[in-house]
Amino acid sequence: MIHAVRLIYSICWDGLGIMVKAISTTGVLVVKMKDVAELAGVSSAAVSRYLNGGYISADKAERIKQAIELTGYVRSSQARALRTGSTKLIGVIVPKINSESVSRITAGIGQVLGRRGYQMLLANTDNAADRELEYLDLFQNHPVDGIVLVATMITDEHRRAIESCRVPIVLIGQNVEGAACVYHDDYEAAFELGHALAGRVDGKIAYIGVTEEDRAAGYDRRRGFEAGLRAAGNPLDAALIRLGSFTLDSGYGAARELLSVAPDVSFIACATDTMAAGALRAIDEVRGMGEGIHRVSGFGDNAFLRALTGGIPTVHYGYLTSGVEATNMLLNTLDGVEGESGLKTLKLGHQLMNV
């Protein structure tokens, strides 16, 4: 080991011309593979084998390692892509970045990508379905190895784009026939929540949902909640249904409007915890501080809302797990892993909280 280190430094000192040649007219040091090879006293092919995990003697490997450390050589990702056909980049499309659920999903994605030597390119659509399509097209024409789409609305255009995608793609949050998906059963979760609330709420129950173009959060949650109430003998009055837009302000506005036209409403269920926070504030303003905590429910088990209120009735989803599972599924396919770990449909569980 000592001999190898001395050799490296000796070559580095005697080979100053190598380093001078590597300096461009801009004054920026540009180190190439051949410079590392000359400094280590090996061939460029030997350096390439070392970088790609091929066989090389321990002595040469040590000299190459020292030469890379001394020169600060960084392998070109473009060159690697041309050589291997892989960029080690994964495109991730999310509906928004200021969301706890999306944050947990991307944390799971990032854990797997980092562990397996990939990097993430993150695209935020701001809940605009057309931007999802734009990013799907962009990522296919950018050198990414695969795509993870945290899906919201699934239109016919989305289905065509997913079917024709030129790189492997996995969806999170929606169950789309013919596509690889990791999702939660929102209908079943909403049914259980509605059935449980019907047994503990005295009086009228209202509901604030989101657009049913979002199959999971919009259609399945409302239909499941209605079915749960109906099965318990407390059907949801259509006149007490309002639409929000996933935001706290939309939950607040819808709740204030409900309370103005139906002041005898006892409980407001919401399609998301964020909208439930807005409804809670509206109830507190109308009926007094502290009333809202006992009269709203949501979906998502938001940690911040839980810390502030001690916990409202809600549904906990394994968002981080969905990111982990979807990314492993995608990378296993890219790495040629056969069997059950390939592209497929995976339904995850859920848990009722504070009910």
C-alpha cells in the first residue's frame, strides 16, 4: 500500500505536463479518462474496467483509485448512457410539492433510488392534468430510464400516453387497468370510515369531496363513504354534498357555505385532511373554539393536523411504502429481475384512526 501511494505521487509530480494539458482555455480543469490512465501507469481500458466493476489486479486498482482521488476525475453521465444505454435517472411526476402525502411518497422513492444508484428528476404539475401529459412526453424524450407517476386524473389521453410510453412506467395512487400500479383501496377505506362514523355521530352528516375526475380521492372516496353510511342506516343527503379543491381554503369555504344553508349539520366529512382543517376552522368560527375538532373527518392522517388537534377521525395510508414499492417494482424491471417483483398491480392496506 505504501509503495503504491509513493508511485502515484511520483508520477503526479513527474507528469505535470499531463495536468497542464488538461486545463482548458477557460481555466477549468478538465480531467479525462486517459489522464487518469497515464497518471496511474495503466491503459484506458483498465480504468474503464475499474469504473464498471470488471476484473483488474489489486495493484492496478489501487493506483487507479489514487489517481482518481488526486485528479478529481468524474465520469461523464452522457458517456455512460451511450455505453450502457442507461442514465441512472428516473423521472418522477407529482401533483404538488407542498403536500405531506406527496412528501412521504417521494421520500420512499428517494430511499430506493439512492440505495440502488439512481437519481430523481422531479416534476411538479400543480394538479394540472395536462401538465402530467406534458411531463410524460418530456421524460420520454429526455434520457430517463423509467417514470414514476403519482397520478390524479386519468383521462383517455392519459391512458393512451401510458400505453404508448417508451420507457417503463409505474403509477402511484390510481388503479388503471393494463398499467403497473401501486394504490390504496379508497372505496373500501371510505366505506369503513362512513360506517364507523354513522354509529357515533348524532344528527346530519355532510360531505366535502373533490372532482370525481380523480378516481381515487374524488369518486371512490365519496361513493365508499356514501355506501358506508347507507349500510349503517344513515344515508347521505345529496343536498349536503359540496366540492373542494384539495386546499385548506376550499374546505373552509365549502364548510362555511354548508353551515349557512344547513345550520343543523352535526358533522362534516372531507375527502382530505387538508380540507378537513379548513372545515374545522369554519366550525370553530361559527360555533365556538374547540367545536371543530369533534365534528370533522378526513383522509391521509396528516401529521401536522394530528399534532394540533390530537387527531381527528381519518384514514392512514402507507404513502412512504407506496413510494418504496413502486420504485422497487420499476427498478427490478429495469434490472431484468423476473417473477413477482416485475411490473404488476399492488394494493396496499390502510388503517382507520381516531374512530
